[in-house]
Amino acid sequence: MAAYSCASIPKGAVAVKPFNKERYLGKWYEIARKDFRFERNLNNTTAEYTLNDNGTIKVVNQGYNTKKGEWQKAFAKAKFAGDENTAMLKVSFFGPFYSGYNVIALDDEYRYALVAGKNLKYLWILSRETTIPEGIKEKYLKIAEDIGFDTSDLIWVEHDKS
């Protein structure tokens, strides 16, 4: 665990293990998130993950800015913080600066994911579809709350544009 001592995952959170990178690749719809400045005013948000030739993961985030009335895209790269069997990654949108991306819950079919950032300010619920079953939603909210996340201020994303 010494390699992870840079606190890139919230205390009490555990990254999914075993993790299959190839199964996680593809498009994910953001169902809910904690608000933060880079996604402020965005709806219809998605994340798409593909493999780069060098083994890192290309990240393309997209969302519709409801204030500006236009689509926005952001590009990043992700790499594993340790071994690829553990869903603890580092993502960089800005050069050498990386932030934690930790899959802390994932169903067996890789259809629904709960992702924590480096601390309790960053949380996402993702789905391969624009909705999520109520049972999965409640389960993921409980996991997040047990770790210490305040889920009362989650933004529930609308998917009403294509």
C-alpha cells in the first residue's frame, strides 16, 4: 500500500479488485455527480474510454452546457496507479497534473459503476444506459454514505439531448 500513500482515494474507500480494463472501456453515461467547476452547468454528460497505443486510456468527457447552449468536450489520459488488477487510476486533463479516479463499486456485467475521486468532494454514478435501476442506485448511495460522502447534494443528470 505504500505506493498509494499519496491519498488518491478517500479513507475507507476500496478500489474494485479484480478489475478488467478491457471490459470497462467504452461509453458511460453520468447518472449523478458531486458538483465541481469543470462540470458546472453540464447535462447529458458522458465519458468514453478507449485504449491508447502506449497502454494508457484515452478519456473523452462530453456534456451539454445549459447556460451556454452548446456541447463541450474535454480530453484526458488515464493510467493505473498500481497494478491493472485494481481499479485505482490517475487521470490527467492538464499536463503533468493527475487526480484520483477509483472505481469503488461495479456490477459483474460492467454496466453500473460508482467512482470516487481523490477525496469526498468527487463522486460519480455511471451507467452504460441513460438510467440506472433503483436497487443499484440505492446500493451505490449507501456505499458512498458509509464511506462518508454527503449524497444529499448530488446532481442527478438529465439525458434529454442527442
